[in-house]
Amino acid sequence: MLVRMVYNSVRNMTKARNFAFLIVVALLVFAILSLLSNTSSAASDDVNKEYSIVPENDTMALCFESLQDTRKLLYSSTDNDNDIEPEPIIYFVTPTYPRREQVAEITRLGQTLMHIPYLHWIVADDTSVCNNFLNNLLKKFGIPYTHIASPMPEFYRTKKLVPRGVANRRAALAWIRNNNKKTGVLYFGDDDNTFDLKLFSEIRSTKKVSMFPVGLIGDYAISTPVVKHGKVDGFFDSWPAKRKWPVDMAGFAVNLEYMGLSPNVTMPYKAGYEEDEFLKSIGLKMQDIEPKANNCTEILVWHTQTKNNKPPKIRISNGILRNNQFNLGVLLKKLETMGVSHISQSEGTAAQITKDGKSKSLISWFS
Ligand code: UDP
Ligand code: MN
């Protein structure tokens, strides 16, 4: 009796185990099959699926909508112009140099400066010949400007630490001196930085030297004066390097009357120490510094940097380039002029045209 009971229960257990085993195997096979079919069809499904415009599973929250146009000039050149003191001119000095991003950078910066009245833009290009293309671009902004060609001496280009933009800033300083600009405010604004429009109203009232934070600098992601009881009392910059004035080029503005008091104003070709040496040359003292940007608690300028890629080479025949029946020749030659990309007869990525989802060589597209 006991033996039979034990035998039965063992048999049942074996049955149950077999059954469970079968289920596990079936599940596994199913899982593998569905995985395989998913991966193989997922790709084609993704491409072929017609996506509805209204998101199904996407997360989307409408945060805010404003249907009113509240744009206005930050400074309207007011109707009662006669009653008010003329605004000091801001001399905005931009060193720039030929590279494929130059036109894009100058376009963005020019369109920022278009918002600012009483501004004279000094664009000093690191080249020996005046770039006509750049000049036509500058003209279009409608801003009063001076376009200078001021190449860096070859000697400095080969150095391990290249003094970037120094020849250009020196040329701008020479222009200011030679043209007897004795009032107004000087600011060094690189072509790749990002400027809040509020920066301009802040620096315009500079009496001697104003200072303010610059975002995206070094290991602190900021370079700023330290302000105590409304006065600059030190500096917060992750690369002090024994500099008396450890500030970024974009972190200060200088009144020209104040600068005129120093006879030996200069910016030496000393990579990393340009700001420090310039501020020393204008005889800056701690008590001369006016903190701006709400006692240096606001970031009104950012040291953004544009990713720099090599210009690609496009292989395209001369005949097609010269064909003025269609746009590509004109467009690609323009990009060549800007230094954005190059054209070659024999090397580079072959030019192709895509139509109805199929790519064809230019020759066959024409025939
Ligand atoms: N610049 C120049 N010649 C050069 C390299 C740079 O005139 O050979 C200019 C550049 O257009 C910019 C400034 O100098 O306005 C600072 O250079 P960059 O932005 O490359 O240096 P960063 O300060 O961002 O390291
Ligand atoms: Mn830069």
C-alpha cells in the first residue's frame, strides 16, 4: 500500500515535471521566434510604417504658448532725442579668421549686433588681403563698421601656444588711436561667443573698467570677479596662472577716456596672458573696477566654441559646374569661396543626385 502510494506520487511528480519542462521549452521557442521576427521586421516596419502626426506613445507636454508679439527695440531711438545725452558708442572689437565656420559665425554675431544702437563694429580679419566676400556680408547688417585685414605674423603661427586674435585686437586698438576715438566704450567680442542683449546696456555705462561673469570658461565653467559689499575683491577662475587679472577677454569693458590716460596701451603676443597684460598696460587698479550684471550674479556672455570640422571635397566635373541651367554649380562655387567645402575633378565624394528615392550620378541625371 505504502509502496504504491509512493510510486504514484513519484509518477505524478515526473509527469508534472515533464509538463512544466514542456511549457518552458515552448515558451523559450516562442520567445526566440518572436525575437527573431521582431528584429527582422522591426527594421523594415520602422521604415515602412506610416507614422501618424499625433503622437501615440510619445511624451509631449505643451508648456506655454504666447500669441502676442511683445518684441520691441531694447532701446527705441526715442522721439525726444534732443532732451537726452547721446549714448556712449560701444566699440565692439571682433577678431576673426578664415575657416569654414567664419561666415556662419559672423552671420550669427552680426544679427545679435543688429539689435544694438550706438555701436561701431570693428571686425579685424586674420588675413593679409581684404576679403570681399566678408565685406559684403558685413555691409548687409547695416551696422556702422570697420573691416580690417590684420594678419598674425607668421612667426607666432608656428609657436606651440599661438596667440589667437592678438594681431587683430592690436590692429583695432591702433584704429581707435589713429582715429582719435577718445570717448565711448571698448569691448572685445570674439566671433564665436554668445552675447545676451542685456550685456550692451550694462557695459555702455562703464566709467573706467567694468567686469562681469563669462560662462563656459575652464574647470569652473565660469570666470568671474568675486564681489563683496558691491566691490570687486578677487577673482574666481580655474586658471589663475599667477595672473594679476585672471579674467577672460569677454569679461570686461573699458572706457576710452580712461584708456586714454595710459600712454603705453598694448596687448602683447603672449598666449594666455593677453587680458592680464592689456589690463596692466591701462594701469588698472582694483578700485577702478565696476562690477556689472547685478553684482556679477548674472551671465550675460558665454564662451561658446564651434566644433571645427575639415572641409569635405566634392568630386564633380567642370562641365556640370559650369552648366548654369541649374543651381548646383553656383552653390558649390559659393561654398568654395567661403572655405566651407572644396570642389575637385578627380578626388573626394562623388556628387550624386537623389530623385524618387534613387541616387544617380550627375552625368546620368543630365542625360
Ligand atoms: N582667431 C584669429 N586667428 C586665429 C585663431 C583665432 O583671429 O588664428 C580669433 C577667433 O576668430 C576668435 C578669437 O581669435 O575671435 C579667439 O580664438 P578662438 O575662439 O579660436 O579661441 P578660444 O578663446 O575660444 O579658445
Ligand atoms: Mn572662442
